[in-house]
Amino acid sequence: LLDQTKDGDLLAFLPGEQEIREVLERLGPYHQDHLILPLYGRLTVKEQNRIFRNSSQRKVVVATNIAETSLTIPGIHYVIDSGTARISRYLPRKRIQRLQVELIAQSNALQRAGRAGRVGPGVCIRLYSEEVFQQLREYAEPEILRSNLAGVILQMLSHGLGHPNKKGPDRIASFPFMNPPPISAIREGFRLLDELGALDSNQQLNRLGRQMARLPIEPQIARMLLEALEEHALREVLVIAAGLSIQDPREYPLEEKEKARQMHRSFVHPNSDFLTLLNIWDSYHDEWESLRTENKMRKFCKKHYLSFVRLREWRDIHRQLSMVLQEAGLLKLKQEPPDYGAIHRSILSGLLNCIAQKAEKSFYRGSGGKDIYIFPGSTLAKRAGNWVLAAEQVETSRLFARKVANIEVEWLEQLGGKLCRSIYSEPHFNEESGIVEASERVTLYGLTIVPRRNIPFARINRAEATRHFIQEALVSERLRSRLPFFINNKKLKQQLLDQDA
């Protein structure tokens, strides 16, 4: 198309960043006579603004679906539509977020075509047939059908919505949704709320659940903040929780990536991406307190390769969360800084199903036996410990753990509570302790968190423990005791043996 036409800017729609980078490389020979620009969400504002500037060269913009509705690019005469987009979809059974390339809807295709010829005749070239277009769904799938429903269910239960004579998933499924979600997604939402400790035995909100419902945020974040109150780590976890709601504030300009990485090293915490976020906030916040002018803060962000827009969004979310906690009477900030454990136990309380154990050098084993790889952009990509916690698990070419921290395995049983499963074996009489013991192995989401420990067997099976005690301690005379009955029994046994002899 560039060879056959001489005028008119061009906009090409591709599914994701990786595909855009590959196309930019292949367009290398055209760079001299054309202004070839990428467009996707993670670009810096400066890089995004280049597409709006007038240029003497013919402009070629290679974009994701951000250019469908979010941005209007002037002067576009040609649109090339791949017919695909990278869609975020929650998979209830796997409990992961998947970013997968999917066919777009007809409404998206028409929106893309409409980008051409805003100020004159335009041309849209679709890289798929009319037959394929006719088979596309008419409209994009509603978000409720591809999202985690735990937050929706939490608020519905809090407001008494659903059928009053039904409980659990059936109660919510009876609600007249415009686009009813599948019952499997509703059950998974209830499962997550139960794991967060928000439900009682009748699948109604308990005290903790009602507290979580007072905070109009994702249930996992609400659970973290409430745990942080107990751990006296609210200031730090509040900052981190707000930071998890925005895109990475660090910027990596295409031509200055190494400079950006060097500047970002000053923020890095060696064991935790969460504390790296906190370091960025503290540095930005300290600077804001001293400068207090937007222009100076923009210069600070530019120097440190940080997005001023995302940091401002972070500050806004932090303020909103603080107001929510204050209105609920929960905003209690302590001056003494908490330790690493207090902060990460708080985060862990909302993300227990995002733990992973090192399986081999290059990958981890997650809940349900999933193989998980640390995201290459993580601080811990090459130095993660035996146990890690991730803010999210996203499947692209592989299942990646993003925003990761090292954790102590001892925290898991304490926070896992009723979610932990115990397996007992080898009941035996212990001469040292004088009781019947059994070996216990403890698992959480299928991962072994306590390989082996001895516990009193009577707690598990009193009758069986008694039988073992009689046989191994009394009959076999292994009990170390000077009690009269035991001494008399030994004497009687010896007398009987002497008579038989």
C-alpha cells in the first residue's frame, strides 16, 4: 500500500505490543521517507503525542485497539484492520487472567473503519473476508461475562439483592441481569469470597464480609487493607493497594530504555516488587511535599523516567481509598514503620491463591499444579526465593506471575486457616513424649507448606490412639512410668511367663 499510494496517512490495527514491534522492524526500509509510529497504552505521553503533530512526511501509525475510540488521529486516509485484539478474560476454573488474541466484533470493525476519512474520503482494508465479517458477533462481549464476579457478589449480598428464599450462587443467579453470567462464574465468585473469609456457613456475609462491603473496592484489596489494620501496616499497604490499580508508572522510551532502567534501579527493593512500588511513591511524595508545583513535578518525573499522568492517577486513587477508610472509621495510621513481614502478610491475606513454590530453576508451581514463570520485568526475575506471592497471574505465551515478592512459608498456615488440608500417617507411640503421635503433612491449594511434623494422634482419632497406646506402650512395655498399676502389670506378666516356663 505504501508503494502503490503516495498520499494520505495510514493507521494499522494489530492485537498487541509484540505484533507492533515486529511490524515496525519489517517497515525498516520505509523509515527514511515515512514517519512510522507505534501506539499502545504503555507508551509515554510524549511518545503518544507524536501522532498528533503535523509532519511533512507521510505518517504510518501502528496501533492496538486504543485507537478505536480512546484517541482520534487526524489526517488518516487508510485503515488496515487485522480483525483481532488482545482481550483480557478471567478464567474461573483456572483462576487466572488471560490476555489472548481474539476476533473482534462487527461493531469494533465498523469503529475501526470509521477512523479513515474523517475529513475526506477514506479506505479501510480488512485482512479477512466478508464471510468472516458476517460470522463475527454483532457487539463486543459485555465485561461482566469475562470478569471476576467476587466484587459484584459482595455488593449484591450487602444490599440484599437476589432471591430472598435462595442462598449462595442460586440467589445471585436468580437476579435479572441484562447479560446473565454463567453459574460457574458465580460459584467461583462465592469461592473466592469464602477464601477471603467473608462468608459464614450459610454463604451470607459475616462480620469481616460486611466490613469489606463497606469499602467500594475489589474484595482482595479490601481484605488486604483490613489485615493491614491488624498488622499496623495500613499506611504502606494503602499506598501499594492504590498502586496496584494503575499501570506501571515507570516509563521505558523506545530510544532510552537503558537510561530508564539505570534510573529506576534507585527504586528497586531486592525482595519485593510491592516495596519497589512503595519506594517510587515515597520518592515522588517527598518531592511533591517540597516542590508543590506541577511543572517541577513534571521535570522530576521526566528525569526519573516516571509517568506524571499515572503518578497523578495513583495519588487520586490513594486519596479516594483514604476517604473511604475514613468514612468507615478505619483510617488509623501509625508512625512507626512496619517490618517486611507485616506488609507482606497483609498483602498475602488478599492474594492467598496467588502463591507459588519453586519447582525448578526456571519456573514455579502454583495453586492447582500450574506451572508459573516470574515475569521478566520483575525485580525478582532472576533472584526469587523458594516461595513467592504475585499480585496477578496472567497468561500470554506462558503463565506469568507479575508484581512478585518473596514470602516466608510459615505465614501461609497462619493466614490459610480453614483452607489448609492435613494428611496424617504413621501413628506410633513416642517413648520420649509418652503419647501416641502421627505424622502430619499440611497443604494449601495443593502445595505442601509443612512437609512433616509430629502431632498428638488423639486429636485426630481418640479410639485409634488408645488402641496404639495399649498395644505399643502397655503390652510392649515401652511406657516409661513408675505408676503402681504399670509396675504391678509388669510383675503379673512376668509371673505368668514364669509359670508357663
